[in-house]
Amino acid sequence: MKKTDFDGLLKSLREARSFARGRTPKGLKVHVPADFDVAAIRGRTGLSQSAFAGCIGVSPATLRNWEQGRRRPEGPARVLLALLARNPAIVETMLKPAA
């Protein structure tokens, strides 16, 4: 193994250890898209507007405004929608209220 390969591997292991301890590695960026098709994201979950709004902690009116383009999700809502866009099944496992 070349020294440069070893050094790169060692650096990666140190970053992984830091991340596991709760420290964010330098240069880590999370991409959150500027716009979402909120209606399509909700549609993939199979939930009604009211149920989906309840799962993500917003009012049905807010959700309607997002879906109709009158408003745009901000902050944590954008991050949550980005996660749901990639994996709609997390509604089932993480967000639906316990029966």
C-alpha cells in the first residue's frame, strides 16, 4: 500500500470516529433542494393532506399552501421533506402516531 493511500485511509477513519462521537467533520455539507413538489412527496406516502400534515407537524392549511405554491417550506420542514422525497417509507416507521 502506498503511503498516500494509507494516509487517506487513516484520515477517513479519524473522520468516522469523530462523526460517531457526534462531531461533524469539516467540510460536510447537506444538500437540501430549493423547491419541492410537496404534493408528489405526500402522494408517495399514500396519506391524505390532513394525515400527512399531522405526521410532519404542520397544519393542513400550511400543507395546502405548500402544495399549491403559495408558500414554500422553510428550515426543518425543508429538511424533513428532503428526507421524505428520498424515502417516503419513513412516515410509516418514524412519523405515524403509535396506535
